[in-house]
Amino acid sequence: MNTSPAAGFRATTCPRCNGPFACGAAADRATPCFCVTYALGAQRLAELRAKWSDCLCADCLATLAADPEHVA
């Protein structure tokens, strides 16, 4: 069984929940990373970038996008 991430993705751990996921934010490929599908707004993105230096997993991004008042 191959546990390597797909081409253009990197295996990483979410700094918010410590769960493993495959990040494709920096990849140069036709399909963008899942993270671009979440509407977080400029202020929320700035807050997240100030708190964490790496990408968050899809579950954490979905939680934060669904509840903009949720403490990151």
C-alpha cells in the first residue's frame, strides 16, 4: 500500500489538530489545493497566519470557515 501523497502534495501534520494530511498549497499543478475552496476572509486568514506557520487540514479549515467567531 502506497502512503505517499499524490504528486504535487507534501505529507504534513496540521498544527491545529495534529492530524496528518497532504498539502498541495505550494504545488505547481492544474488542480489547486483544497484550501482555496474555503472562504475565510482576509482578516481571518491574517489571524491564522499569525498563529500558525504552516497549513491547516481540511477539517480544521472547514470548522473555522463555518464558524468565523470560533477561536482558532
